[in-house]
Amino acid sequence: MHQTSLLDCVPPADSGSIGSLAALVESVREVRSGRRPIHADAAARVRAHRAAKARIDFTDDPKIKATIAGIADELGCSEADVLRSFTRFALTNRNWKQVGLYGSKGLSS
């Protein structure tokens, strides 16, 4: 029996021709086909992602943007992760319907 090493790239002499190696590879592919794809194609995958994840774009003062970028750099995450964390914290820890946007009902600035 031929003992192969990690550096041995030549098939053993008794293995037959290259064609038999190709047949062996094909038989392995048939057995190990992997899991079935969830989506029919890439476009279907993108549509499913967009249906599951809403996108919000907004503008703000450059100082706020710089602060968010600084926090993201300090924590080693993306600015989107920082904004998601801010949003979840604000929605969890404040009753916006009762208090309003700026701290009390009727106060608009």
C-alpha cells in the first residue's frame, strides 16, 4: 500500500489513469452534495433579505455623525451597529407616546 505524505502530489502508481481519479471525484460529489439551497437564485435571496430587514436613511449634524463614528471605532463595530443599539435602547427605555420626543408633551424644540 502506498503511503502518501502531505507534500506528495503524485497519485500512486497502482491507482490507474487520471480518468479513474476523475470518476472517483465524481462519485464523491454525488455522495456529498451538501444541503439544498434555500433560495432559487441570488435575486430571490436579495428579495428575502430586503423583506426581512427594513432600511432607514436619515441625515443629521456632522458633529453627531462624528460622535457615532468615534463610538463605532472605539467599540470596534460599524456605525450601523451603533445606531441599531441606540434605537433599541431608546425604544426599550422610554415611553415615547406618553413623554413625547423632547421630554414633555407639547414641547416641540
